[in-house]
Amino acid sequence: MDSNKYLDDISEIKNMMSRSSRFISLSGISGILAGCYAIVGAGFAYMRLKEVSSANYEGLSGRSSALWGNDIIKDLAVIAISVIVLAVVTGIILTVKKAKKSGEKMWDISSRRLVLNFLLPLLTGGAFCLALIQYGVAGLVAPATLVFYGLACINASKYTMRDIRYMGLAFIIIGLISTQFIGYGLYFWALGFGVCHIVYGALMHFKYDRK
């Protein structure tokens, strides 16, 4: 009996240590909504690209100088930034709400480590994508965003739910496959940032949020 109690105490201590080193208040619903925003954004991007060159539409191949003029790049940037802002604001609001409900601090050492380890690969990828656009290799922007986002998720998973690393791996795989289908990057982008986020968010909601 004492032996069982001792093992239970050790298990509880390990759980407390794990909770103290990990930020576990990420909201599954925010992942679902982020995926929805991404799909809507991809729809707007598709319509904008089709509007610019309906007769010679090449998706994200980057082979048409007319397609990738300053105006279209600005429009796509506005769409992308809008999706990111909506996803981040929604994520913060729902995560704060979940953290308060579970009694977890929103901004502590674990959440700071999470943000830092997530941003490093993400910002590196953003700079790399700007270089691709600068040198006219726009066809690799979608694959690059998917791969670097996947790396960011894997890097951040050390400080939050480990399930995120599997989503990160899915992003990397989708990104690498999309490098072999230049011209269809927008569809792979929607698959990754849209469908994967929705699936992941739903799994996390039913696995953690409903407890």
C-alpha cells in the first residue's frame, strides 16, 4: 500500500514538473479558426491571381513576370498579413481565456520559451521568403513557408503539447512535396495552413479542451 502511494506521489511530482516547464493552455478552437482563416485567405488569393491573368494563370509558379508585378505581390501580402493577424488575435484571446480557466499563468518562463522557439525558425523563414521574391523565385515561397512553419512547430513543441510536433512534421512533408509541383503552391498552402490546422485543432479540442 505504501509502495503504491509512493509511486503515485512520484507520478504527481513528475506531472507538476512537466506542467511547470510546458505551456499547455493552447486552444484547439483557435487552431480550427486559424485553418478557416487560411482557407478563406487562399480563396481570396486565388481569385486575385485569376483576375490578374485568367488566360495565363500559373498559380505560384513564378514564371510570369506580369503575374508577379508589384501590385499582385502587395495584394497577396495584404491577404497573408490579414490571415496572420486574425489567427494570432484569435489565438491570444482564446488562449488567455483557457489559461484563466485552468489557473495557468499566461506569460511565464514556459510561455516565453515557447514564443522564442517558435519565432526563431518562423522569422528566419520569413526573411528567406523575402529573398526568394527579391530574386524572382516566387514559386518556392509557398513550399518554404510550409517547411519553416513546420520547423517552428517542432522547435516549439518542446515547451508545449508534444502533439504539435506531429503537425509540424505534416507541414514539412507537405512543403517538400509541393516543391515538386510548382504552380500548385496555393493548393498545398491551403492544405497545410487550412486543413492541417483544422484537423489538429479539432484533435486538440477533443483531447484536451473538453476535459
